[in-house]
Amino acid sequence: MSMQFIDTKRPVRLPIEIVETIIENAWCDTIRTQDYFWGLSFDEKTRWSEMCRRMSRAVAKISKKRWKLHRTFSLVCHQWRKVMLRTSSRHIIIESRIDLEQYRATTAIRQNRERPFFHLVASLGFQDFDSHSYSTSYYWEEVFKLILPIVQNCASSRITFTHYVDAFYEFLDPVFALLKQLPHMRTLYLDWSQLFSRNMMFRLPIPWTLPHITYLRLSHYPPCAGIGQCSGALHAEACVSRYLLCGFPHLTHLHLETPIFLKFLRVPVSLEVLILDIPPSPPFTSMLNWNIGAALNRGFFKRVSEGHRRSIVVLTGLEEPSGWLQVQQVCAAHGILLRRNNVYGIN
């Protein structure tokens, strides 16, 4: 009777590159709070205080799943644990106070010498509410004071603002006060909804500047405060649209995701590259909503010195957007390089 051969070799390990890709993709895929708020609908019979509690619990549940994934990967083996710690330190995700508390307890953050990226989702996940739906703890000033040691070495960030946080200066001032204390930060993505940008209010004139930020990306540019009161270079006194870019005096790249009449913008003289998102939009894709020709003819993005290089990069699909030839002509007349990048694939 022959004995069955038993292979006692240890299981073959995956290459470290594959392990890093698996863990990084899984970790970054846990950013779900924004999707939750986008899909949220209100029941008119439910009190606002109860809705706040539900939203807070839902965000906490998302964060708990994230750190359960962290623990699961860390238990696979020593190699996976090291990669998981390195990934969570390099891609800092803060969507609720649970994330905040987990990061505060993680020594890997303090030992990390890289320039990591952090994604902050500003939502009700940081707040506890009393019966009147008022915040009873974790005011935003306190939240950002706790976040600062975690993200102080970050070089790039994305801050997502949900519909259900205050767009007034009591909230926005602490956000920019935090950014002012991050000297290594170069790239900033402000991801807010159109509704949020319309309701936005700063203390005017803006009490902060962020000279270290050179790349700014905006999901929506705040529209002019008073329709009919703002035209050309003239803005209403409290218009956020007028003042926002004044806070970024050394900006070299400005990336705008949604159309706005460019003639209303006051860009810093340091700006070199303007990036515009023009995704395929059947039945036709158009550049007209940006009003590029009129803006350039009014002095927008004008040359400030002989060596000042300027370019406009249009992110679109395979099909050439309507108005492309006209924009090419006006850019050539003003000495601006116009380039089109296909990032949206086949229409």
C-alpha cells in the first residue's frame, strides 16, 4: 500500500508588486461616503434630528468596514501587514471620527517620511447630535486640530464637501486654516457640489493665502453672488467668485471640471496651465459654455512677461468638441498653446 505524497512546501507568495496593487485598490475603494450622500433621499415625515443621526451612523458604518479590511489584510502575513500599513499611511482617508481615532493611534503615520496623499470627506460623520440636531462635540475647529498632525507631511489632498455641511465661513475658515498649516502641500482638489458652491460664503476680504499651493482643481467654481450685479471685471462686494483665486498667489495649474464664463475669473499672474474638462455630451460636445474667445479678448490669462508660457489643456473624448477650430484661432492670436487630451475614451 503506497503512501500518498504530501507536499509540505509553503504556499507560493505573490510578487510584492501584485500585493501592493491588490491592497491599494481595495483600500482606495473604501471611499464610499460621497456616494452615500449622493444617493440619499429625504422622507418628509422624518425629523431632521433623526435624519442627522441616521447619516452619522451610516458614515460610521462605512469607516468600520474600512478598518475591518485593514485588520483582515494585516492578518494574512507579515508582508501583507507591512504593505497595508504603508498603504494606509500613503493614502490617508478620513471620512469620520472613527478614521480620525484610528489614525491617531497609528504610529506608522508619525514614522512615514514620504509625502502622502489625504482624502478628507467633510460630512456629518464627525459630529454627535442632541435632540435639536446641534453638534455637541467634534466641532470643526477641533476636528482639524486633530487632523493636522496626521496630514502635516502631505503633498496633495482632496477635500470632498457633502451637501449636508455648512457652506458658511464658520465652516470654511477652519478648512483653509488647516491647509495654511501644511507647508508641503502642492496639489489641492476641492470637490464640492454645485449647490454647495452656490451657498458658499467667506469672510471678505479673504483672511488667508496659500502660497505653497501650485495646482488647484475645482469640481465647481463658485458662481457670482449677484446675478445681474457681476459683469466682466466688476463683481458684487461679497462675491466669492471674485476672491477665491486671490488666495493662491503662486498658482501655476488651474483645473476646472465644470463650465463657467472664464471672463469672470481673476487668475493669478503666475498661472501657466489652464485645464478644462469637456466630457462627451451627446448629441454633441461643445466648448461654447466656457466662452474662451471672449475671455481672452477681454484680457483673461494674458502674458505678463516675455518668457511667460501659457497653455490650455482640454480633456475630452475622441470626437473633436464643437467650437474647437474657433478656439484654436483665438489662442494662436494670443500666443497660447491649445492642446486636447483624450481621457474619456470612445464616445
